[in-house]
Amino acid sequence: MPAGTIALTNNSTAVNGSGTSFTTELKANDFIVAVVGGITYTLGVQSVNSATGVTLITAYNGPNASGVAWTAVPNAALVGITAQVAADVAKAIRGLNLDKANWQQVYYGSGNITVTLPDGSQYSGPSWNSLTTSLSNKYDKSGGVLSGALSFSSRAVSGQTAVNLGISGSSRAAVAPVSQTQSVRVVCDAAAPVPSQGTATVTFATAFASAPTSVVVCNGNGQVASTLFISITYIGAGGFQAFITNKDGTPVTSQVQLNYTAIGVVNT
């Protein structure tokens, strides 16, 4: 810090030094930086009159002060600082404009959009409108009411069971992997009409690796389920057997088409 202190007078261009060497430390167009009352003042020098006297370009607009420490800043240094500040401000404004353009695409674009990142690289991806549209018809996994038919892209169900369950498609089973060698198979199918009375044997379209853990049977040919008694007597890897009769013990007068759901393990 330069030697001596300075005295400043409000609304005056005169700076008076005490113990200063203005003639060796300052020249025209340099700057005096001083802190008065916690506020920093940058004062442009119009002329250096003596070792203790300087005239400012613009009158000092702070409060009267004396014994103030000061710093000399060469013109070139302050110009360089100003230029850097201007460059930084311009860069910030460019970034804000870039962000504005990017967010406009994100909010209002349709389909895929391309945004420009701060380093100049670009990224392409879906806009929010695109995401909203693609998700609007998806089923909420947290709960709700499923409307319309449920279908599987490659493994669906067919037959009267599909009508009963509201499932549409062309195949008979949905498979979910449980290990590298096994998958759980859920089969919903309609067997050919079986004898109306006594034991009926149903063969699975695709055998399981072992007997299914569960088989649920109902009739699906228009009969009232409450009037029939259907009891599964055997479950094997290739099929099952069911005993059919009316609940009152009398024979069923027509053949029964059995609809069933089987859950078990099948080798992959």
C-alpha cells in the first residue's frame, strides 16, 4: 500500500495527501481506491499536482474523511479488469439466452428436441410434451381401475377364458423368469368340451417342468357356475383331471367347456 494517507471532501475534486508521494506513485488517468465508511470509492485522477495534491476527474461524492488509507491502481490494470468483467458479463448473458432457448424447447417442443450444453455440445432427447403424451395412457402401478382389454405382446391368452378375464391376444401363456434356467408360466386356456358327467382329463398345450403349483377351473360355456360342482382330482406336468357333476348330484345334461388358469415352473 502506498505511503501516507489522504483527505477527501464531499463534492470536491481536490485530494490532499499527508506523507504521500503522488508524483512517483500516480499519473493522469490512474485511479485512487479508498474505503470510507465501509464503502469502496474508485476515483479517477485528472492530474498530479504535487507529492501531496491530486485533482480528480469527477468530484468525490462521499462523506468528508481524513487519514484515509489509499491504493494506487494503474489505468492499464483497471482497464484490463473492466474488460474482463465485460467479457464475463457477456458470457453470462449468452448462457442465460442459451438456457432460455433450451427451456423453451423442453417446455413447448414436441417429439425429440436438441439442446445445446454450456460447452457447446448438444444433447437430443424427448421433450416434456412428448413424455406426457407417451405416459398418459400407461397404467398407474400404484393402483386404479384397469379399463379395456389386457394384452401381452408375444404371450397372451385365448379362448373363452380371455373373454372372462378381459384378456386379448393370440397365445396361451405369460412367462416371467425366476432364474437362469427356469421361468414361471401362467396359463389361461379353454379346454375342449369334456364329458358332462364324471372325470374329465385336460392336457396342457405346453407341459410344465413339474406339476403346476396351482390350477383354478371354472366353466365358460354359459352355464351358471353356482349349479355345478367341479373338483380337481389330479394335477400333473402335462395336464389335470377334474370331476364334474351338478351340485345336487344329478348328471350334467350337456358337455362342459372347462376354462382354467395354471401357475407353475417351465424350463427355459
